[in-house]
Amino acid sequence: MSEEQHIISYRKLAFVWVALLALTALTVGVTRVELGAYKVLAALAIACVKGGLVIAVFMHMKYEGRLLRWLLFLTLVTLAIFIGFTFFDVLYR
Amino acid sequence: MAASELDTRVRRGGFWSDTNRTGIASWIFSTDHKRIGLLYFYSTFGFFLVGVLLGLLLRIELMAPGRTIMGPQTYNALFTVHGVVMIFLFIIPGFQGSFGNLVMPIQIGARDVSFPRLNLFSWWIYMIGAVIVLTSLFTGGGPPDTGWTFYVPFSARTGTNVSLAVLGVFIIGFSSILTGLNFVTTIHRLRAAGMGWMRVPLFTWSLYATAWIQILATPILAITLVLVAAERMLGTGLFDPVQGGDPIMFQHLFWIYSHPAVYIMILPAMGVISDIIPVFSRKPIFGYKMIVFSTLAIAAAGSLVWGHHMFTSGMSDTAVLVFSFLTFIVAIPSAIKVFNWVTTLYKGSISLEAPMLFALSFILLFSIGGLSGLILGAAATDVHVHDTHFVVGHFHYVMFGGTGFAFFAAMHYWLPKFYGRRYAEKPALVGWALMFTGFNLMYFTMQVLGMKGMPRRYYDYLPEFATLNLVATVGSWILVTGLIIMLVNLFRGLWWGEPFAGNPWGGATLEWSTPTPPPTENFVEEPVVTHGPYDYKGSGIP
Amino acid sequence: MDPTRFISTTEAIDPVFMFLFGACLVLLLGITAAMLFFVWRYHRSRAPQPTSQVESSLRLEIIWTVLPTVLVLAMFWYGWKEYLVLRTVPKGAMQVTATARMWSWSFAYANGKVSPKLYVPVGTPVKVNLVSQDVIHGFFLPAFRVKRDVVPGMANYAWFVAPKPGSYDLFCSSYCGTGHSGMTTTVEVLPEAEFAIWLDSEAKKTEEAGKALLEKYGCLGCHSLDDTTKVGPGFKGIWGRSETVASNGTERTITVDETYLRRSILEPNADVVKGAPPVMPSFTLKEDEIKAIVDYLKVLK
Amino acid sequence: MSHPPHKDYDGAKLGMWLFLFTELLLFGGMFLLYAVYLKRYPHEFAAGGKQLNWIMGSANTVILLTSSLCVAMSVTAIQRDEPRRAVALVAGTIICAAGFMTVKYFEWSAKIGHGIYPGSAHLKAGAPGESVFFSLYYMTTGIHGLHVLIGGALLGWIASRVNTGTVNAREFILLENGALYWHLVDLIWIFIFPLYYLVL
Ligand code: HEA
Ligand code: HEA
Ligand code: CUA
Ligand SMILES: [Cu+2]
């Protein structure tokens, strides 16, 4: 294998894992208190942070080239458009 | 005859003779992209013939009002199967599977695609899916009768074999995804030395954009079909108003895939046209960069317009506004392409051989189809013509006048390269002329019918539509006569015709620099690209 | 301007068609002419060598990006503006409720009258509220350029105004199964006075009550009153007829009597007539309604 | 032209990522429906969410996060040429997968025991939005569960290749791709969990 490999240390992985657990606890906590409509938003925001961590570290995205990051971005934007544009109908019906 | 046939087989060199398997196994287990390409070609082609036959039966039924040769239920099943076969078994996998596989790796100077075994696997699951779709015709509650769009709640309650058909389409979708990711990886990773992005031939560019649509849109179709099957088998009720579901949501999900899918169908066709026109005009393509840009723009903007299939559905007016607007935006890159193709002809040296004739008629027919798309895209006018034969005319113009004619162009342009023999020119022209006439006679008439208000998917119609329907049916016979002449000539030529070698058309893309037929590894020497794909001087073509 | 005058749907839509078709025709002719001319002028027999190797021109690209953009935006805007006419019901429109089912229409008026054809007075805007009892249907009036899907669970509507008396086609435009193409009826446009008489006319004479019910529940979408087979068997001479039916998969021969008719209506799939598709939905009718239907079928010879 | 078949490491990874994109969109379709119906039936969704057992959901979240950690560490292990450890870590992942499915099994059977499943009489009688919520819940977690099973099987097969040495410190793309797939399963769950179990 010619390409340079980036090896992530066990410690770093474990650290991320702890962070993920903490964030999980936080989500549960946040949704227990009364936040009204913000609850979904808060839960989703935390989920996004968790997802970001998994992608960046567990899935090595942090160490990948620009190409993959762009493509991932493209995919997420596409998904956002699919969901978002549907709401042009759902919100105004 | 048999002896001479054997003869030709033996003499056919290149990848044809270079194999350690024999017989059918040398094809269906081969990972050579050229063999897989031909597998795809013949399987999609076979299904295409099935579809054509069904189409003809539809036209015969519509020849006169009332029952002509079949009852309503049979008719409904036939147009459903015709649509499903044409869309999912032929036109979506067809171009990419056959010419994409045959030509693309050679055009970028690669020995094969990135994942040859996955490529073979794609073909296999495509076949499995296709067989399942065809099985659904003869088992269960009879052939599906929902139309290729599978609209709920009808598809959730009809007693026919929808679940199996949906499963087949699901599997074919999976195959489509795998081909897409294979091609994207190939085009990113395996371009020959010197082939920067701005030296990639336009056909390959179009496959690249197509592959992205496949990757990003097909999963939505997959999940939608799973949900329909669940609706039927488990009673999930996600689209059933009685249980709180919303049938319109099905339409959103379906068109989120199926509108981009029409660009899966047309982009490779546009790519072929962009490759053929410069070759037969001996001129570089005009506005290479703009064509690349418009290819990507179509792919991107094409994902934003699905709602134009739902203007009358009860969707919100805001959505009608947005989707109508975006639909018009997609038309712009198509217009850019058409203008650049026509300008390429200017001051060229044009030779009207079969591939070129098909390419030029593509421009005309696609323009008619595309312009009728604008009528559909405008909210006010779509209301009148939605779900009428005007729409049927529109999509046959773009799918068959567009993609179909481009497919024929590609067959006449590239197949001799892979067979080492060619067809006769005269009969090809006769076939073309008949097809062109019959095509317009049939589909233009259908558009007129639609304007007069004849709804689509109608087994029977009022007497006022009778004459035009008869004309359209006669058109379909002329069309098919031309098709038969063309195919007989083409295939007879490929097996027994004049030898074809070297670079008779004078193309500057890499596939014309390899031996004919190409060897298994495509190139004798690893190519190094020093000039653009349409730079005839640079590649030493007079 | 007279505020009671409004633009009819046809008057609104047709100019858009004209504009779009006109623009498309000009473009198409232009492109075709250019193509044919180039092919003729630069054919290899006339131009053995290309006389230009120009690869692009920024100016041209800009021109043929900007001009089409302007043109399509005009098309879009015009199309949208007139679409709003279709969506804006004039004040004081008469309300009718159209009920679609597999595979027939019925139209209910404010006074409770129900009709299988859509009767409207001339010159009065009519708002049609669209209700579906089963799958998606389409309410399509080609003469008035009006179309709207009839979606179960959704309150869709359409409106139109008929400038002249006459009879106009009404189609089901959205595919809904076996009887889709037969799901047609008409709009009968009557002069104001005639319409008023029609609307107020007493429902039906008593012997006609059965027939009215068959119309009301859409039976006649699938059954004819003569002996032709539409989706289901024709009703003429049904009483006392002996026929082969499949009950739970076993075939038996029955004679049509009151019990059988009752069962055929309440549980249509219990006995399925040989050769017919098992598609009839079950109906829950009131006892006197069934009685009336049976009485009517008895005498239908 | 006969050089040894050349392995395209970056190409293989790119291919895997593209596949993951399709998976994202597959679930994306269901999230789309979720969003639309949440907008339409906020109260029924909240009521539905209350009926799900958030403790079991949280337990499964922890299990999946741990499994993800294991498989990520196994990639590190193989890169550092510690195949035994890599196999052990993958085994840990698979055990977590089994645990996840067990918890799921209890959850589902409890719900079904209460007469809550698609098309059940209980749901038909209740508010329309509730039936939508549970149908979505079953479809989403069902398809997710299917991915857990597939991922587990895949990792089992890869572990056996690590054992035989076909996957090793120089040729570990298979394990890396398997791990990517597993992380995706985790990633999806990260979103499913709050959306279904915590929308009170
Ligand atoms: C290959 C497939 C293909 C392609 C390429 C297209 C291309 C387009 N389609 Fe079509 N379409 C279908 C296949 C396709 N379509 C199918 C299958 C259906 C029916 C599905 C069903 O219901 O069963 C359908 C239905 C359909 C509808 C829904 C109709 C209805 O049901 O009411 C609409 C509405 O907007 C539409 C619009 C368009 C537009 C605007 C384009 C544009 O991309 C066209 C762009 C092209 C041009 C504009 C012409 C070329 C340019 C010029 C000649 C230059 C001058 C032009 C300008 C200045 C603008 N299509
Ligand atoms: C690629 C797509 C494709 C093609 C080629 C065709 C070909 C034909 N179609 Fe169509 N058709 C559809 C896709 C297609 N169709 C779809 C999606 C529907 C909608 C279904 C629905 O409503 O659900 C439909 C519906 C449809 C209807 C409307 C039914 C109704 O609404 O009541 C009719 C009626 O006449 C019809 C007729 C025909 C005929 C006579 C042919 C042909 O028989 C004409 C003869 C064809 C040829 C002479 C050659 C064409 C060649 C090529 C495309 C490429 C060749 C490639 C290789 C050789 C590999 N079709
Ligand atoms: Cu009702 Cu078509
Ligand atoms: Cu579309």
C-alpha cells in the first residue's frame, strides 16, 4: 500500500467515545425538561454534533482529502433539498 | 452459413478470442467491461423488443374506439408493463450498461472499471430483478395494472401482482446504484496520464453526471417502493388517508427519484451526440466547457423540479410556483447544448453517414419534446394537458426521439468498433427515413389528441378522437417497419459485413486509437494523453 | 369595469397556450432552419475541408444563455399568473360537490339533489368541491381547460364558468383502475331558467327510486341497465337468471333471487360471477334502499 | 501490458463512501416522511414517543456507540499490525450487535404484545397520527435492524479474513470499509434515537 496512512490512537478513539456518551446523556436530559418546540431542535442539534464526531474521527473523515469531504457535503445538501423542498408543499397547503 | 459464421468468430480478434473460458461462461462470468457491456446491450435490447411489442399492441387497441383486441384490464396491464419495461429494464440501465461499459473505460484510457467484479454483479442483479418483474406477469393476481408510477392508494389496494413487480424494480434500482458508484470511482481514479478533467470526452462527462444522479436519487425510489410493499403486506398505512397517511407524499417521494431519472435517461444520449457531431463535421465541438457545465447543471437542477408532475394533485400553490420556476431553469442548460451542437456544424465538413443522421434527428426530436416540456412546465397550460396524450407525446419525443435515436446513433457509431465489421450504409438510411416519418406521424398526432383533451391510460375513447388515433396507429407501423430494416441491416453487418478497422470516421477520442476489436486490456501501450478529445490536428487526423 | 364580469378559465388559459406555442414554434423553426442550412452548405461535397476550427466564443455563449433565460422567465411568469385564475374562485359561485368513486361520478347540489351528470346554469361560476371515496381520480373538463385531482382525504376544488349552453365532456383524468376510461360523463349547461326548473324538479317518481339509487351509489359506473357487460354484469333480465358463481373458490350454479341480490350488494366477494373480476366494493345500504333496488331490478326486463 | 493487478486503495474507499451516501439517502427518505408527519401530527407523535421505552432506547444507543468504538479501534489495531487484537475488537462489535438486536427484540415484542403494530386493530381505532408514528417507527427501526444484521455478518466474514491473514497491516481496506459501514449504522441510530424515543 503506497499511500500514507493516518493511524488514530486508541486514546483518541476512547476520548471521542466518552464524548459521545456524554452527549447522549445530554440529549436525554434536554428532552426531559420542558422546552416546547425547541426540544426537537435541541435534540437534533446534539445529534448532529454526535454524527459529526463519528464521521470526523471514527470514520477518519478528518484525515481524508478534500474530494471526499466535498462529496459528503454534496450528499447532505441534496438530502436537505429533498426534505426542504417538500415543505414548500407541506407548509403552505 | 454455419461454417462461415464459425469462420468469422474465429477471425474476430481482440477481446473476443482472448479468454480462458468457453461458451456462455466466457460471457456471464467475465469481468471484462467490454463483455459486460455486450451482455447489457443484448439483455436491455431484448427487453426493449418486448416493450416495443407491447407498445404496438397498445396502438392496435387504440386504433378504433371500444374493444378492438383486448379488454380494459388487459390494456391497463399492458401499458403498465410497457412503461415498467421501457423505463426500468431498458432506458435507465441501457445506455450506461451497454455503451457506458463498452466505451467509457477506453475513452479515459483505463484497462477496466474500478470494480470489475462489482460490475458483473450489477449485471447479474439487474437480470434477477428483470426476471422477477417478468415473473410478476404470470403469477399471483395477474400482471400489475397501476401504471409505471405505482400511485397509491390504487397500488396499495389493487389485487394484481404489484408487490412482486415492485420487488423487481427495487432490485434493479440496486444494480443501478452499484453501476453508478463504480463509474464515479472509475472516472475519478483511472483516467490515463495527461487526461485532466477538461480533456475528458463529453460522453464520459455525461456518464459521470448520470452516475451521480443514480447514487443520490435511486435510494429514494428504493425506500418508496419498500413502503408501498409494506403498505400492501403489513397495512402500514403511511400513504393511506384513512389511517392518517397522505397519498401526496408518495407522489413527492416517487418523483424525487423519477424526475432526476429522466435525466439519467437523456444525459448519456446528449453525451453521445456531443461526441458524434464533431467527428462527422471534422470540427472541434463548439463550447466544450459550456457543454460540460450544462451537463452538470442539468444533473444538479434536475433534482429540484420533481413537483412539476404534481401541479394538479392538490399540492400547495406555493409549491406550484417554486417547481414551475425551477422547471424553466432546467430548460436553459438544455438550450445551451442545442445551440452549441448546431454551431458546431457551422463551417465544418459534414458527412451524413448513419450515426450523423441519427444524431441530427436527435436534435430535432429532442427539441420538439423539450419544447413541449415547457408547455407542461407552465402551471396554467399544464393543468389542461396533464394526464393527457400530450404528456405521452412529450415523453416519447424525449425518451425515444431523444434517447432512442441517440442509442441508434451509438449503435451505428460504436458497435462496428467492437465487432470489427460494419453494416451497409444504404439500408441504414432507408430504415432511418421510415423511422423518422413514422415517429412524427405517431407522436405528433398524440400531442394533438392531448390538446383536444384525450386523457392518457384510456382503453376506450369518445368517437371524436377516432381519426387521429387511427393515424397514430398507422404511424406506429411505419416506425416499426423502419426499426426492423435498421436492425436487420445492422446485425447482419456486424456478423457478416465488410471489415471495419482503424479509424474510418476520424475520431480523436482514445477508443479510436486502440486496435479493432480492442484487446482485453484495451491498449497495447498505456496511453498518455497530450491533447483534447476533439483536437483532430493534435491526434494527426487529416 | 363591471365587477360582476370575470374572465372565464378558457379565456385565461388559451392566450398562454398561444404565447408558449408561438415562442416554441419560432425557436424550433429557427433551430431547424439553421441546422438544415449548415448541413446543406457545409456538406462534405461542398466543403471538403472544415473552414474554421473555432472552439468557443464567450460572446455567443453569453447571448444564448441570457436570451433563453429571459424568454423562459416570461413563459414561467405568464403561466403562473393565469394559473392563479384557475385557483381563485369568483365570489358568489354556485357550490356543487362532486363525488368520485370507482368508476362513476355523482354531483350533489345545495338542495340535496344528486345527479350523475353535472348540470350548471350558463354564465354562472361554479365551484366544484372534489371528494373521492376510494382512490385518486381526476376531474377534467377539456372545454374549460380545468383539471384537478380528486384525492381521498383531501379537500380539492375546481371552478369554471360556461359561457354557452351545451353539453361538454367530463373525464376522469387520473388513472383509477379497470373502469378508468369509462368514468366519463358530461357537463350539461342549461339556460338559467331551465336550470332552475331542473334543480327544483322532484327527485324521481317512485318506480324510478331504484334507478336513482343505482345512480347515486355509482352502481351504473360498473353495471349497465341493458345486457352489455361493463365491469360487472349488465342488469337487464337479471331477476330469475341462472348463472355460475364462485363461492369461496368452489363453483356452483344459482338462480338470482332476493337473497342472492342482497348478498351481492352487501358482500360482493362472497359469490363472484364466473368470468368477472372480483373488484366490486361492498356497500352498506339502508334496508329500504336495498328493497328499492331489488324491486327495480325485478322489473328490469 | 501485463503488470500485476494494481490495488487502488483510495478508489476502494471512495467506492465505499459513495455506497454510504446511498444509504444516507435511503434513510433520508424516511426522515423526510418523519419530518412531514411530525409537522402534521405533533401531538400524536409526542404521545407515540412517550409509549416507547426511552431506557431501552438509551441502552441501545450506548451499545451501538460502544460497538462503533470497538470497530474503530480494530482499524487502528490492524494498522499497527496487531491482528489478534483486531479480531477481538471486531468480535466485541459483533457481540454489541447481538445485544442491540436482543434489546430490539424485547422492545418490539412488548409493543406487539400491546397490540401496537402496523395495521393492528388498536392503531386503527386510535388517532390517525398515532398509527403513522408507529408505522414509521417500525419501518425505520426495522430497516435499521436489517442493516445491523447485515453489518454484523459482514464484520464476521471480515474477521475471518483477518484471522487467515488475507486482511493484514498492509492490506486492510476490507476491514476499513467494513468499519465504515458499521459506523454508518451507528450514525443513523444517532438520529433515530432522539427522533423516536425522545419527542415527548
Ligand atoms: C428522457 C426523458 C425526459 C426528458 C429529457 C424530459 C425533459 C423535460 N420535461 Fe419531461 N417527462 C418525461 C421524460 C422526460 N422529460 C416523462 C417520462 C414524463 C411523464 C411521466 C409520467 O407521468 O408517466 C414527463 C413529464 C413531464 C412533466 C409533467 C407533465 C404532467 O404530467 O402534467 C413536465 C412538466 O413540467 C415535464 C417537463 C419537462 C421539461 C421542462 C424538460 C426539459 O428538460 C426539456 C429541456 C429541453 C428543451 C427546452 C428543448 C431544447 C432546447 C431548445 C430547442 C432551445 C430553445 C429553448 C429555450 C429557449 C428554452 N415533463
Ligand atoms: C423508452 C421508453 C419508451 C419507448 C421506446 C416506447 C415505445 C412505444 N410506446 Fe410507449 N410508453 C412509455 C415508454 C416508452 N414507450 C412509458 C413510460 C409510458 C407510460 C406508461 C404509463 O402510463 O404508466 C408509455 C405509454 C405509451 C402509450 C400510452 C398508453 C396510454 O396512456 O393509454 C402508448 C400508446 O400508444 C405507447 C405506445 C408506444 C409505442 C407504439 C412504442 C414503440 O413500440 C414504438 C416502436 C419503437 C421503436 C421503433 C424503437 C424505439 C427505439 C429505442 C428507444 C432504442 C433502441 C435500443 C436498442 C435497439 C437497444 N406508449
Ligand atoms: Cu377515476 Cu380514472
Ligand atoms: Cu419531470
